[in-house]
Amino acid sequence: MPAPFHAGVRPAIPQMRDGDDVPARPCSPASGARQPRCRVEAVRMMIHHRTGKAAALALAVLLALPSWAAAQSFAKADSWEGAERWLTPDQQARYELYLGETEAAKTGGGMTGQGAGDVLYRLALSAYADGEYALAAAVAEQAVRNGKVKEGTKFLGTLYFSDRLGRENRSNAIPWFIRSAGQGDADSMHALGSLYHMALGLDEAAKWYGKAAALGHAESKKALEAMIADGSYKPDTGERDFDNAEMDRKLGSMPKAFAGYLRAAQKGHVQAMYNVGFMYEEGHGIEARPVDAVLWYNRAAGRGHVKAMTKLGLAYVGGGGVGKDVAEGRKWLQRAAAAGDPQAAMSLAVMEGGQ
């Protein structure tokens, strides 16, 4: 059985505080900044020493620096000048590409072009393409903090979900996918459903599959249908809420009964829809609201509730809670009468006799 995932887990990327010294690390000039682990440490150190948007240029240079010693020297330098001396011709071209996008960062000012978040996000994609996944995660977090929220959170969720940072870290995908889902991303909702499904959190899985399916995500729709078909998930149809409301009604607690019927109706329980409409019409347990009564009668009638069809037809004929429309009212009464409702048949007879 797979180990459970926990939505509260955060990616374990240490954060430095202002005033901290660059911590001693096992990286050395000999190890080189090209090693993924050392480059991650360099990223943290760069962010520490270059605050705000100016960090983006430092990170751009970091992707081309040949050694840990060069990264340390650059991060501690008082001037942006002279960085080129650490670069090969190919690295120089890469440096100039990012330099053109971050020209204002030379003086510590605001970013030009698409902004710090965009530059950092592209750096994360570059690190990912190079197979340096820990570095990609570290830089993507900075991209999110600099405004690249929609793309950055989905990228981080996908990265952790892929197991490229180790299966033991897979649960770290959850908080990033939750943030991405909050931006309306259906793929992230589906991924959350998959994560919880694998961890046997079936109710939570169904919730996220349902949200994605409501946005048209085909795979989530199939997954939810499969869970219902194999019995691993039983949708809440409102039956329990309805039964409790019935008990409250019999005990004379009409406000509690109304609240229970309403909960059931909101979950699709058809008889509860009719009861809510009736209580709104009669003012039982709630202030009488003819307009709301018609709304719920209409919902129940649309689901085939015969008594609701009659109530809806009478509302149209009399203009109660809805604009008077005799033709529309007759249509609903005829449907109810055809289904065997005597009140509808009697009402139609009265209408015909009055003509």
C-alpha cells in the first residue's frame, strides 16, 4: 500500500535570514558549480546576497559560471562589473542573452522586459532541461515569489509528482498543485485526484476529480466514473441529510428540517428539492419566498418530480413568484396530468371549463 501523502508538506529548501553568513558547504572550487548539488547551494547564496529583482541576473550568470569559487566571488562582489572574466565564449553568449532582459538589474533597479518572475521561470526550465531538478525547484520557487504564480506552481507540482526529486518527496507536489488548482488549472486538479487516489484518500481524490471534470477534463471524468463503478467511491446523494430532515420535521423542528432538506437538495436529492420549494411557498421553517419556491419547483420538475410540475404549472397560471404565463402553466399541468397527478387534471378541467 502506498504511503499516505500530506497536503501540509512543503518542499524542504532552507531559507536564509538577513544577516546570515553564507554557510559552509561540502562544495569546493574543485567540485565546480556545474554539479547540481553545488549549483543549488550557489542559488541559495545568490538569493541571499542579491536581494529582490537583482537576484535574477545573478542566477542567470550562475547557470554559466564554471566553478563554486567563481560563484562565491561573484555573489560577494560589490560591483556587477567583471563578471565576463569567468565565462567562456559560449557562456558569454548565454550571459548576454539574460543581461539584455535584465539590464536595469545592474544598478539594483527594476527589471526590464518580461520581469524577474519570467526570467527566473525560464532559468528553472533551463535547469530542468539540463537534468538539474533540485536547481530547477529552487529557482522555480523564486519565480513564484516574483509573480510567476500560475506557471511556476504547476511546474513545481509536476516536478515533484514526476519523482525526479525522489519518490520520498512526491508528496511535496500536493501544496504546489493546490496553489495551481486555485488558479483554475484543471490539470493540477486532476493530478491532485491522482495523488490522493494512489494514497487511498478516496473522498479527497473524488473531490478533485470532480472539480476537474466540471471544467471539462476528460481523464478526471473517466477516473471518477471508474471509482463509482468499482464501488471505491459512493457519491453523497443527500439521502442521509433528507432522512435527518424528515426526523426533524416529525419532531416539529421546522427550521432544522428546512436546513436539512436544503443540504440534500443541493446534493441533487429530487424530493428534497420539492420540499424546499413547498416550505418556501408556505413559509414553514423559513420566511415565505414565492420566487425561491418557484426556483426549487422548477429544479424538481426538470428532474421528473410530478407534484413539482403541478406546483410550477399553477405558479405560471396564477403568476405567483413568476411572471404570469398561462400557456407555460398549461404545458406543465398537462405533463403532470399525463403522469397521473389528479390535482393537475382537475386544474386543467377548471381552466377548460372557464374558457
